[in-house]
Amino acid sequence: MNLYTSLKNSSIILIILGGFYLAAQLFNYSKIDDPTTEHIGSEYMSKYNVYALKTPGNIMFAGEQVPLERWDVKESFDRELLVNTYWQSQTLLFIKRANRYFPIIEPILKEQGVPDDFKYLALIESGLVPTIKSPAGAVGIWQFMQGTAKDYGLEVETEVDERYNIEKSTIAACKYLKQSYEKYGSWTLVAASYNAGRRFVSEQLKKQDAGSYFDLLLGDETGRYVFRIMAIKRIMENPADFGFLFRDSDLYPNIPTYKVKITTNVEDFAVFAKENGVNYKLLKHFNPWLRKAYLTNKYKKEYEITLPAKGYINFAFSEYKNPIDSVSVK
């Protein structure tokens, strides 16, 4: 063994021993007394508490009474209320995003005759992330599969995928939901079938000789699904009651937009964006349904490109006060 090798091995041994010593010192420094002692226990509990949540006496979903007098229903709702209250980061993101996207979804639901509560279904489906895609291939805020999207009038092609278009996909979702209501006559069953599929829900109703969602024994996902929607609704309608405190400036703003109609091809959307006073990133943000950097449009269809209104391209959060209605410019 040469001198270099000997010194190298000695250095490695010293580094290892030094590491053990440092770890031991850190352990001794960070070690606290038995937390079961009166002093440590009382100090800890005065700073951190986890509370059981009071279950409300009355809950409605889409105008339908939720039978909370039943222990099984109450416990199912309580579970989702706890999970979504104490998963604080996710629920706070839901609240922030809802301020941007609910003003787009709500008037469409109203116009289409679908209960307003179904905006929470969209939230549960996608977290209100317009570009989201599930491992199964479901896409957009309403999580449409390709075949279903086409059945309800959405264009799904290589260059254009309207499942990512919030307005058009919301209209398609409303058509689907209303058709389901014609079948079931119950909005809770409509919500359950949106998750599990109409065929499955219909089979289970028949197999179990049941007449409502609350009487069905379903798999864990669909069994929790409607209760999760109701819990999120309860929290977001009364956020302070569940410890969610925020200012208007903390919410994601509903940015005013205008539409540019095109009936021709677009060779390069980066150039198109620059010509319209924005960058490519912002153009794609407001139009995630444009799936390529170009548009062939060989059939000369009319498309509407959404762009942020002038003055709202790079405005600061500190300038934001309250949600602003979007404007339409032809």
C-alpha cells in the first residue's frame, strides 16, 4: 500500500468517525424530555390542537336533503369533512382557484339549468386545473374521456382538444348531467354516476334493490365521492368556521379577457401571440385547448382565441381587489 493510499484511507476513516460524533452531538442537542411529563405535555398541547368537527344538522345537495339523521350517512360525511379540513394546503388551493374559475362555470350551469352545486363536482374531479390529464386519459376540468367528449359535441383532434376549453367542456358536462337526471331523477345519483358511470350505478341500484345513493353499497371511491363534494361545499361556503383565513389579495384573480375570432390557419402561435400583445406562454395559459404551436384549420372553422384584456397582462396581486367580470371584444 503506497503513501497516497494510506493517507486516503485514513482520511476516509476520520471523516466517518467525525460524522458519527457530529450526529451524536446533534442528537444530544435536539433531545427533549419525555413528552409525557406535565411540563412538556402542557406546553405542546397549548400550541397544537386537533379538533373534532361539529356535524351540521342540515345539509342540502342540489336542492336535495341529505339524511344526516342516519348514523352511516353522518359518519361518511364526517370523514370527508375531517379529511378536507385537515388537508389544509389542498383545500386552500381549491379556495384560491375557485375565485378564478367559478365565475366562469357558475353562469353556464345557471343558463343550462344545472344546480350550482355541481361546480364542486368539477373541483373534485380536477382540482380546477384546466390542463390536468388522468392516467386513464380523462382530460380537463370536467375530466372527459375522448369518446364521451365527442358524444357531447366537443372537438377532440391532434391540434384542437376542446376538453381543455373551460366554457365548452362545461356546456358538454351540463348536457351529460341533465341526461343523467332524466334517467335517475336524483342529483346525488347523477353525481355518483358521473364518477362510476351510468351502467354501473344502474346495475347496483337493481342488484341491491335500492332507490337512492345513500342506500347503495359502493366501492370506496364512489362511496366517498358525493360526500366529498358535499364536504368541500360546506367548507368553501363557511371557510372561517374551519380555520381557513385569507385576504382578497391571496386569491387567484379572475382576469378579464376578450375573444379574437379566427377562421384561417395560424402558422405560428408565438408570432400570433406577439402580434396580439402577449407572449406564447400566456396565450397557451388562456387557451390550453390549442394543442400545437400552429393551427391548420383546413375546413376554415371559426375558433375564438381568449386573451387577457389590456392592462391585465402582468398586473400585480397587490393591485387586485375583487373578482372582475370578463369582457368580450369581437
